[in-house]
Amino acid sequence: MEAYQRIICALDTDDGDRAAALVERLRNHVGLFKVGLELLTAQGAQVIARLTAAGAERIFFDAKLHDIPNTVAGAMRGVVRHGAWCVTVHASGGAAMLRAAVEAAHATADQEGRKRPRVMAVTVLTSLNPTMLRDELQVSAGLQDHVAHMACLAHECGCDGVIVSPQEIHVVRRTVLDPNFLVITPGVRPAGSDVGDQSRVMTPGEAVGRGADYLVIGRPITADPDPIGAAQRIAAEIAAAA
């Protein structure tokens, strides 16, 4: 895999025109494009077809599905029909929900002759810190122990990998020994970048060095006056660390 293919460019905008324009500019400089709730709620799921037409070969459908198993299975069937490369679910939804998501993804893809999307479980949001996890969410385990538990649960339920902050990559790698288990990490910021609303961040080189397969990077690329140049610099840093 080329270094640039590890970059998932987050299209964190509610503007469909801007999202399509970014895809057209960056399609040869990043590996995937992330479509999240902001864009989905503003433009509808049909925006995926528009981005595909603009040149997005692989879509990271960041739906963060989290509901009762039957509802998540129904939503997953819809996601598969949009042709997403991967889709996110919340590991905190529990084993029954995770299994329902995986089973629906596989069954629908097989029935319709599509490629199975990778089901990626969100462990702990990168906006949370250990104090918030303990005091606000009343999770008694430490943050790293909780991430390890969520990763094991996701693996046991058939998920293809996890979404985890760069500071917990090593925890997943030493807990889940399956070499095919993917680690995708948000909270990646080139040195000197504004961390925004992320609490647990790391540079691209550091994240890849710790074992991340893919890096979700948004504003450091999309808000740069030269987004292609920004993506190329990040890819060079990834290549140097790989």
C-alpha cells in the first residue's frame, strides 16, 4: 500500500459542492474519503453517489451506528447498497448489536453481489479523556483497559477492526493479535497543527509507527490553502515512518 493510500480525508462539511470539489482535487492524493454525520444530514445519503461520480473510489461511511440490533441491521442493509468501503458502529452498543451489524453487512452484500464493507467499531471517541470517561460516563476501568475490552469485543463479534485514538494503538495491537484486524485512527495532526476538539492526538508518523493502518485527517488537509500540498507532505511523513 502506498503511503498516500493510508490517508482518509474527512469531508467535514455540510456543503455538497465543497465536498465534491475536494474529492476532485484530492482523489489522486489520498486513499479514502470520510463521509460523516454533518454531510449526511445536510445532503442525504445520495451524496455518496455524487462523491463517487467525482472520483471517490472508496468511501468511509462514518455513520457510528448505535441502536438496538434490529435497527442497526436495517441501517446496515441501506449502507451496503450505497457501496461504502467501510462503515462505523459503536462498540458500546454491545455484542448482539455488533453481530447484527456484521451479519447484515455480509448477508446484504452477498445477496446483491457487492463487496462486503468493512465493519469498524468505535472504541472511545477521541474527544473524551480519562476524567470524562470516569466521571461523566461512569466507566470504572481506565481508558486504555476500556479500549482493550472494546477491541476484544469487536473482534469476537466479527468486526473487521476498530477506530481508536493514536494513543491507544499499541493497546489494540498487543490485545488483539489478529494481523488482519484493522486499526483506523482519527486524532491525527501534523506537528504544529491546531488539535481542535480532539483530546488524544499524535502526528501521522507517530501513529503509523505505532501500528495504525489508516489515518483520518480532515482540517489539516481540507482547511489548508493548498490541500494537495498538505496531503503530499503528510504522505511523505507516513512513508518515512512506515
